[in-house]
Amino acid sequence: MLATTNMDDVYSEVVVESKFEAGKIWNPLSDGLHAVVWFDYKFLPDYDLSMAHQSIDASKAQIDELCETWIFPRMRALGVDPPLAVKFTYRAADRILPIDTLRCSTSR
């Protein structure tokens, strides 16, 4: 589990994991495994989710830039071979399934 400092009023928990997943999850034409970093955010129980989808969608460009300029270069620097992927899931406090998901991936 990763503790947050500036999102304590939004999320009760943030979990970061790394794993390998089948390539077809990310690209139907891709075989093999993708190295995936998962960020799983759980909203606080009293957080108003009415605007969650809109704010998550609005962050897509920032997520893509984060993947391209920070996460993927560091994965490569650590010797992780492409294809690379990052998945951000957002969960309501009382739900197992995500209310929204953002992804970014690369084949190189």
C-alpha cells in the first residue's frame, strides 16, 4: 500500500502493483506479456462521486503525459522490456469493481 499526502481528502487507499499480463488485454493484435504497473485508487466513503467520471476523464491527457515522460522511461531504465502498460483504476469505497479505468501502453 502507498500512503498519499496530497489526496487524503479524496482517497482512502492507493495500491501500486507491478505484474505481467497477457498482451491481448491491452491490444487484440498483441501476443505475449505486457509489463504492467497498476495504480488502484479507492475513494473515501463520504466522497461525492457525482463528478468522479468527469474529473477522471479530464485527467486522461495528464495520465498519458505521466506515462510517456516518467513511468515508461523509468521502467526501461530498470531493465523492463516492452511492451509496457500502466492501468489506473478508481473504486468507490463500497464496490469491488472499478467505477472507471484509464490505461496507457506502448509497444516500444
